[in-house]
Amino acid sequence: MRMAAGLIFASAVSLLATSAAWSQTPPAKGAAPAAAKGAAAPAAQAAPAAAPAPAPAPTQPARAACNNPNALGVGRTVEIDTTGGPGFGFEHFKDLDFLRDKEVVLTFDDGPWPGNTPSVLKTLAEECTTGIFFPIGKHATYYPEILKQVYAAGHTIGSHTWSHAALVNKKLSEQQRKDEIELGFSAVKWALAGQSPAPFFRFPALQHPPEMVTYLGTRNIAIFSCDLDSFDFKASKPQTVIDTVMRKVDKLGKGIILMHDFQKHTAEALPELLKKLKAGGYKVVAMRAKSPVQTVPQYDEDLLKQAKLPTVSSRPVSSVVQTISE
Ligand SMILES: [Zn+2]
């Protein structure tokens, strides 16, 4: 979304109340039992049995088979080598003109969010099609189960910073800008129970500070601007979203479309919009990353530390508060 003020984050603490959500641990950590590390450990524990080999990272599920003969579907799938941080979307990056005439890429920012994101997923499933999701890190920590649904449905997931901070803001230090980027990816990885997302990044408000564009290049993370903005966050009704996208795509003939699964009007507009794209002869292109993002371990740990803070009490409300008279 372009107006950061429109995002009202609930306090982290209040949203971290469900300890079960925070108990998930990335699967690759095979720490030895504490007793085996201590010098005073009993002999019987000094040589623990060999740890089982770590399970291979499960691959993302494929999209479900399509049962709708009239669905929009997926025209083709492209794999992106993100080495050096290529930029996509003609609003800012004009080097990589890979879409053919009548091809579109659907992109959804600012989720995951209750109601709207599941609605978008339902529509994409009905139309047997797909998109790229750019979640906000904080939102991913609020609603990891919704982001897991996005992943399980076979869609591509990137990142959109930790807190949707405008990275062109001069008040932010270079380190703070990097923190926004890195913690965002670590948060998405945490929400996906240790599955790394694609190295696909979108700057909040499509504002691209040059030094961060360079930084993403060194991190081999692709940058996504767009070819056409739905301006769905400004729309007063779903029909406006449909009309704006169709007018712009018909003019350009193709493009990466920027929308928000965070927005109710977008979720409501999507069924009709996808039907109109199909009727207009458009085909959806799925974009996959050749390799997942390599998160920075320090940020993964920082995220876990933040996550653990509110877990002092993990008891459900019903076991803490009981009505004894009314
Ligand atoms: Zn946004």
C-alpha cells in the first residue's frame, strides 16, 4: 500500500498472545541436548546417539489440479535467476521486457490479512491461477496461518519489509533500512515454519532509495516495481479497481499488475476482474525463483527473540479467567 498511515498495527504484544503460534521452530536446527554439552554430564549422556539426519526441506506444494474448464489458468511459468538483484516493472525498471503481448503477472501486497487474503486465495483457486504475494513482515507474524495457506496453495511469496517503513525516509539510517529488508524476509520465513520465500522484494510505496537497490543487488534479491498500479487502496468500490486495471492493461497490452490482498475492495473485485482478463484474452504468467532467499541468521534469531517475549504465559484465556458469578 502506498499510504503507510493507513496501516494500523496492533501492538506486537497483544498479537503475540498465542504461544502456539510462536512455538514453531525452523526445522533445520538440530541442537545437541544441553546435558551432553556440559563437562559434568554423566558418562551415559556424554555420547548421545547420533542425531537423525535433518529432514530435507519439503518443496512447496504444487497448485491444485484445475476443475474449471473456463478458468483463467496459468499461461506459462518463468523461473527467475535473481543473481545481482534484477528489477522488474516498467514503472522503474526497463531492462527486462520478458512479458509477451497479452501476458500479465498478478501481484498482491501488504498481507496476510484475515478475510481479504483468504478471499483472494479462494478466487485464485477458482480461476486456477496464481500470483506473487509481498507480505509485510509484521503482518506475517500476526497471521502466520494465513501466510501458510498462501504457500500451501502454490503461490510465490516474497517480502515487503518488516513494518512497511518508507525506505526513502531520511530519518532512517542505512542500518535501519537494511534491518527493514532483512527482518521482513526472516519474518516471512518464520511464518512459513522455516521455509524461505523467494528472493523477491517490493519497496513500500514503490520508493527506491538507490543505495538499497544496490544492497539488494549484493543480496541477490530481485526488485519488483510494477507496470500498472491498480490504485486499489484509493478505490471507493470494487468496480473502480476492475475499471482501473482493465483500462490500464488494455492500453499497455501486458504487464505486472500491483494490487493488495490487504484491501477488501480488491478481494471483492478479483472474481470479476479475473473473468474480464480471461475474456480480454490475457494470460497469467507465474514467476518462480530459481533459488529461495538466503536469510541472515542474525535476523532469524532476532525475530525469534522478539517472538518469544510474550510467551511467559501460554495458557488459554479459559484456563486463566473463569466466570464464577454473573
Ligand atoms: Zn505496501
